[in-house]
Amino acid sequence: MAALQIAQQVGAEVFATASPNKWEFLKSLGVKNVMNSRTLDFAAEILTITEGKGVDVVFNSLSGEFITKSFSVLADEGRFLEIGKRDIWTREQVHKVKPNASYFAIDLLTIAQQQPQLIQSMLTELKQKFEEDRLKPLPRNVFPIEQTIQAFRYMQKGKHIGKIVVSYNPELKNISSSEQLNNISVGANGRSPIQKMPLGFSEDGTYLITGGLGGLGLLVARWMIEKGAKNLVLMARSKANSQQKQEIQALEALGGNITVAQGDVSNKEQLANILENIQTTTPVPPSPQPPLSPSPPLPVPPSPQPPLKGIIHAAGVLDDGVLLQMNWERFNKVMAPKVQGAWNLHNLTRDKPLDFFILFSSAASLLGSPGQGNHVAANTFLDSLAHYRRSQGLPALSINWGVWSDIGAAAKRQVDAQMKARGIGAIAPQQGLDILEKLFTEESTQVGVVPINWPQFLASGATSPYFEDFAQTKETKQREASELRQQLTDILPQNRLSFLVNHLQEEVAPILGLKTNPNPQQGFFDLGMDSLMAVEMKNRLETGLSVTLPSTVIFEYPTINALAEYLVEEMFPSQWESTGVKTKINNEETSLSQTLEEDINASQTLEEDSAIAQELEELENLLKNRNND
């Protein structure tokens, strides 16, 4: 149906095949020539209608004899677009039946991997056409997650029109497959469209900041009061310490009515208790408060608050480590305040008329961050929640903040050196607040805010199409990369190995966050390298030395000395053969590399049908166990 819309836009005459129960639907979309997709009679019908001329383009997903029949109606110099997965024809087969025709077997996954720029331009064009209402979303049948098995079985019957969607949202309507394209609206639920957030804050409303006693939470609280906010609830798991009490007193001196609510945002009951105290009526303005007394042990604020108008979710903790060495307790420690906390806030306030719902996410979910798999996963959820809320007509903004200078957990962990080595800077507090104010006046759903030195960042191996708009030209990259290569070529052959050892030490140190160059004989993984760092290391070497390296090179040559010897051998093979020196890798590392490659190859060679069947079986067993529990 997507192809149908595009064909109609360019003025093509469409011949469509479908099962008889779908004919009326196609006719309602303006298709005059509708034939049966369950028999081979369509070919004769098309030739009759076209007086033997056939069609210029065949768009096919069928298999077997249907392909042969489709070729029979293709004009001599026509184009055959195959989007099916079975019975892909060879060049010889095509030449035998239609020698002058063009045949295209289209696999979007392969195209996306090999030509990401093409996919990007196509998606950009489609987005514009949807915004201009030139294209319509496809019909969809929505099944709740508990009915995943039924969704697959329904798909197997082949009676649906459009897409089958499995949703976590129980409130989503199951849209009938008989609905027409012009009656479909994505994510509509009766709410009014999201409007721009106010530039100022209301004195008659309460604003909740989770993680409110953290450095960033207190900074934002001061900024909100300066911009007109009066009533703030700062939620935190712990009581305010002496320094935090001084900060709160300073906020009150500015005219703020500050309530410290002790509670865990990931605990739904504690959060509900705090929200229940925010009333629907505005109390009499409070009289001057004495110096802040110790926080009460209960997580309920001591006095009623005006109605809740907005939320800033800034809670979060860090517990970095290599993923393979991280247990669930450490993983959940980071996930709980971000993921469960945000989900609790969403569910408990989704029916309240909020002006804003802002999630303080991290640039780590956009750029990746070595040793922070739990942190990346948690913030990726925040980003997704923001998009989900907007699809439901609810306010939401996820801000992927970089590191704020002199503020928060990142400052305490002293990660500046490692980030600077990648070309990533820190956000000055006033700069961050200025950006936050600007975002309050925009309609964005997700925004990344991080200072980046793009030439340095891209030179570190960040070659993803995601950063294409910031990338230098290919010629400039090649010129910069050739400088180091030229240095290696110009020096005496016997000095190349030591030169590379020094270069690798300088490359490895910032990746691992080391203040000094590492011992060239010490293993990378003993120094704390993980798989993400290994990928970054490989990318940096490929960019800097203008070489192509295997994906497992860091595993196969896991010390600086071993890697330097390998690089000299690859880049200057004649020199290496004359020395007769070879690096031996221990059996355990070689075995690991072989196992990784075997696993990857095995996963890539699985047949689609058997893989789906296996996943269905596992899913069905999982659902059965869940029901039994």
C-alpha cells in the first residue's frame, strides 16, 4: 500500500492483486484494476486490459509460479522490483525469460548497512511528505503484548490489511483492517496537540524536581525561582546535609517556598504519597520560615502545595564497570531511579494538566560511553518515554545533557581527561541554563546538548552516519590520516616498532582514562578495557593509520607490544618478513576470538523461518510461565 500511494502520486496506472476479501478496500483507494492474488489468472487479465503491452514496473513479493507469470506481463524494457525473501532469481533466469528487463532484489537491511546515506535521504523525504499530508500512514491492527502469539497467528492467516503492531499500551485501540488510509491517525487519543512550554513559571503552581538535592537539581531550582517559580518540591532519597540546607535557605531568601520531600522515586507508594500532598487548591502564602530543621523521616511534605504544574526528573546514580563483570544488582542500581522512577512519574501524573514533563537524560545514550552500559540503557529509556508521551498527546522533553562542569557525579568521578581525549567538552552552568530556557520555548521531544570538537571527535573513530552532518570531507580526513602514515614511512624501518608503541600508548591512555601511558606489556583488558573501548580503539587506529583492521584485532593482540608488531607487519610486510619476528597470542585469547567469530557467523546464517519459529516457541513458553505464576 505504500507503493500504491507513491505510484498514484506520480500518475501511474495501477494494477493490484489481492485476495477477494480485500478488493473493496483497494477500490476505495482509487484502484480500478483489481485482480486475484490467489490464482495465476491475473497475468491474462493484465495483458487483455493493456492490449498485450503489459506493464512497465512489477512490484512483487510472491514466489514460485507467480514470479514467472509476473515476468510475462512485464514490458520488454521494464523493471522488476523483488521485495520477497524467497525464490530470488539469478541473472541467467531473468535473461532467459526477459533479456532486456532490469531485475532488482531489494533488501532494505542490506541497503541500510551498505548505503546508510541513501536510507537517510529517503527517510528525510518521506518525513516531509507525511508532514505535508502527501502520504498517509498505513492501516494497522494493534495487539496488546499479552497477545503476541495471537498476533503472529493472525498474520499467518493473511487476512489483515496494513501492519500488525504489538503494543505495551493497553489503551490503544485495535484498529480494524477495513479502515481506510484517510481515516487513520497515529497516536491520536483525543488530547489537544502539544503547545510550546511557557517561558516563565506560575506562582500558583507547584513544580517537582526529582534528584532535587543534587548539584544540578539545586542549580535548576534556583534558576526556576529566578524565572518566577514560587513553590518547589525537591525530592531526594536522603535528608539534606549542611551544605544543601544552606542552598535551600538561599532559595527561600529569593522568595521560594521550598519543600524537601524525602523518598525514592522508584518506589511508587512513596512517590504517590508525595504527589497526594500537592492539592488542587492554592494555600495562603506561607509566613517567613525559621532556619531549615532536619527533614522529617516520612516521605510526605509537611504542608499542602498548590496544584502540580510541571516535573523535572533529574534523579540518577552511577555505578560504572565492564558489562561482563556487572551483576544485576549494580545494573538495577542505575536503572531504578531513571527507568522505574520515570515510569512512576508518568503513570501517576498522566491525567494531570502539566505544563511540562522534562527528563534529564544523558548524551551517553546518543554517543555511547565506555563502561556505562547500565547508564546508557537507563537514559535510552528516558528518550523513548519522551517520544511515547508525545505520541499520546502528553507533554515531554528528553534532554541528553553532556557533563556539566563542576556539578554532579561526573565531576566527582573526574572523567574530564577521558572525554577531552574524545573531543567532548563540558557544559558551563550558565551555558546549560541558557539552553534549558531556550528549550522551554520550543516544541522538541528530544535534544542532545553537549560541546563537541567535531574534527577531534570524528578522528577518534566516530564514523557513524549519525554524525554525517558534522563530518569533514573525505579528502580532509584522508589528508589528516596520511600524516601519521607518512611519518611511519619516512623513519628508519628499525624505529617503526618503537614509534608505534609510543603512539599506541598515547591512544590507549585517554580511552582507558589513565593519567599516564600504560605499560606496553600489560593486557588491555587487565587495564580495564571493555568491548566498547575495544571498538573505539580499533576505529581510532583505522582512522589515524589509514588501515583496515579485523573487528577482533584488539582481542587477538591484547597488549600494546603485540598490537604494534601486528600493525608493522600489516603496513610494512616486506620489513616484517626480513626480521622473522611473529607475535604469539595465548590459547585463551585465540579461543575467545574464534568463539566470537563463530557465534557471529552462526547468527548470520540462521534461516528466517526457523528463527521466527524458535522465537515464537520461546515467547509462548514465556507467556505460559507468566500465566502460571
